[in-house]
Amino acid sequence: MKIFSAQQMRMADAATMQSEKITSLELMERAATQIFTIIHNKLQGAPIPIHVICGIGNNGGDGLVISRLLLEHGYNVTTYIVNFSDNRSKDFLANYDRLKEIAKEWPIQIKSEEDFPEIRPQDMVIDAIFGIGLNRPLLPWVISLIEHINTSRCFTLSIDIPSGLYTDKLPDNPKGVINASVTSTFQLPKLVFFLPQTAHYSQDLEVIDIGLDQNFIGQTAGIAELVLKHEVVSLYHPRDKFSHKGTYGHCVLIGGSYGKIGSVVLATKAALRTGAGLTTAYIPECGYEVLQTSVPEAMVIADSDDELEEISLDFKPSAIGIGIGLGTAEKTIRAFGDFLDENESKLVIDADGINILAKHPEFLDKIPKNTILTPHPKELERLVGKWMDDFDKIERVKTFSKKYNCIVIIKGANSIIVNGDQLYVNNNGNPGMATAGSGDVLTGMITGLISQGYDPLRAAIFGVYLHGSAGDIVAHKAGFESLIAGDIISNIGEAYLELFRRPQNNQEPPAN
């Protein structure tokens, strides 16, 4: 599913009006009616007090339509207008007049803190103050209004985007953003719903199809892609009945040092569970017995006692994952540099491999095109420098990715795969996966996918999704706290099966 910028959403609106020969007022009616229908289906006429709090632009116009429809269906509705400016959109004014024609009481004007409504925890607020049109800091009393709504602890539904939230930067004041129980966003999700510093403003997200022009959407490249099951199924490579282990490649996992052999065990098991035909672990001698005992399905090449001092293969693997538990001893750094000089295989670099690249940026010129880097946040910071916020982080990673022709995975609650200017936002996984070894498992999975013939970008997207899906299966069975990295590996097979299970309602669940 594509993610559009605010400007692209406005262009999609314009394309729809042109192709369908409808007015902006008619499109607003259509969109707001969709939101009303969702509310009506859930409330079923329940007599709870509903406060519809509207701005004076098009988001406020949406709110006025919803308020009118709720009144027409007998709901207990009070409508408010937040008068933060003298400017009003024409569609807002048109819907204001329509509401006045049927309402017993005209909308209440809010001009200062003295006008704030009483909102009880059992009430409902529909937030239609700003939407995606916000382009300047809020007035102090408007910030106070938003704080007043938030402290009421009532159920709050935001229309399109929580008010006070920009689509392309952090809010000016964190207190001046609606904490939405649910955000019903129009047609396509927005990037701010998935970034660590802004995602928490919406507890839940519904993407509402309002019938925007599909030709325009299909032909326009978004600022990112949201990765859902539908997108991942199309990446899957089915297996041929007459294939053999050689069909699915030979991958090598290189890493380990004294006390960190477990990371290679996890990565090796993950590569095998993901479907690699043959897997070799390349480790220091201190881990030989551990690997042979823990993963009998894998082959092992051992180097010196405690750290790797030479990395030399007499065959060309289909894919190599390197860095897990590797350490940063001087002899290992030299071995890593020499390895990059000789390597011709596709690469996944993680952990200490990334730390070495950060210390020796000259090595970055040696990595093959489409190498995948899987840093955790501190490792990423060492690579690209400190960032001001999530938006700056993404721009820095884009620049890095383009400079070195590599793919970078920004790991987190919604991991983002960055390939130049292309962003792919993953939408599964859970807090239980914030545990030691989870990243090692991901490295093994992606390496195993490349070994089977997956293109590196597709392997990164598919691997991150499959990793998150396996983690979700574990959490569903046993909760977040008890999840360990080995559990993710044990459920990779179940995650594959889950790809082809249909939800009970035959629809993909909403993004959240």
C-alpha cells in the first residue's frame, strides 16, 4: 500500500474531481459519509454525548458533514467551531450552512479558554480541527484546548490525522497534538503514523477507501510503501517439486568471538529455517563444538581460537551474512577488510561488521552493490551520524544508501527498508521482539532468502515481514515478555503458512 505526502493527497483529490466531474464539496460529502457510516455501525444509536470539534478548513468541513449526519440519525451531538483565524474554506462555509438548516442549536464558537466545553470520560470527541492542512504553529489557547481534550480521557476519533500533527516534521509542541483513540485516515496512510516519535499519537488506525482516482494512485510513486501481507505474498518464491538442496543455494554466516558464539548459532538456524539449501558457519575455533552440537544441519569452518584472524573461502557462496558476534579486534578488522577485497558474493552486514565499517569508512567503498546493512539504532548512528529527529534520520539514511548503493534496514517497531529514495515500512512485529538475538535471527533469515535466489531488496522486505510475523505468532501464544530469539526461529515455518491463510472476514486487517 502506498504512502502519500500531503501534497500528493491533494493532487489525488484533484485528479478524482477531474476524472469523475464532481466538486470538492461532493468529494467531502463522500469522504465524511464513510466516516459517519463507521461510527454509526459501531454505536448503533447509543445515546452517548458526542462532541464534534471542527476547525475552519476542509478538515473542519468533514467534521460538519459528520455532525449533520449524526444529528439526522438521532445522536446526541454538540458541534463546536475552533475560531483560530478569520479565514474559512468555501467547503467549510457550505457545510456550516447545511448544518444550521437542520440543527436546533447552532455550532458553539470556541475563541478562548473560557469557551472550552465540559468533556467527561464517558463522552466521545470527534477531532476535525486541522487534518493534513496544518502548516504553522498553534496559538497557545488552541494548544490548551487540545490538552483539555486529552486530559478528559474520553474516546477520541481523529479525522484523517490527529490535529496538531504535521505530515512531514515533528509537532512544534508535543502537548499540542490530539491523542487519538482511533484515527480514520482517508484512502492511504501517512508516514507519521509509523515513526517512533509520532506513531503514539494514534492508538489505532483505520484506512478508509473514499474512492480516490485509482489511475492517479497507481501511476504516482508514493514517498513510501507500507508492507502488508498482500505485498509480501507476491514476493514469495514457490518451490518446485523436483528441486534439491543445491537449488536453494549455499549461504555462509561469518562471525562469532569468545562469549558470542550464540549469535552465529541463531543466525545459522534462522537461515536454515528460512529455506537455505546449504548453510555453513564460519567461526573462530572456540565455537566449533558449540555449532556442531547446536546446529547439526550446518557445516562449520573454524579459524583461530577466540577471534577470526582470516576469512577465506574456497568456494563462492550464494550469499554471506557477516558481523554477528564478530568482535572488533585488530586482527579481525584486518581480516574483514581483506575479505571485502576478495568477496564476490551478495552480502548482509550486521552488528560488529557495521561497527567496523563505521570505524573504517574506507571499507564502505568495497561493499558490493545492493549489500544489506541491518544496524540497531546505535550502530546506525555510528554510520550516518546523530540525527535531530526521525525525519532527519530517514534523510540521512537515504543519502548514505545512495552514496554506497546499499540497502539499509532501520530496525524498530515499524522497521523501514531504505533503498536510495525508496522506503518500505513494515507493519508487523511487537515489543517482545526487543530482545537479545532478535537481530541475529533477522540477519540469518535475510541471508537465507538471498541464498534461495531472492533479489536483495525483495529479501530485505520479505525477511523483515517474515521475522515480524514469526514474532507475532510467538507473542500471541505466550505474551511479549517471555519471547526470546529462538522462539522466532521456531515459528518461521508457521509464518510462511500464515502468508496464505485468509482472515476470517476475507479482508486484510487495517494498518496499525
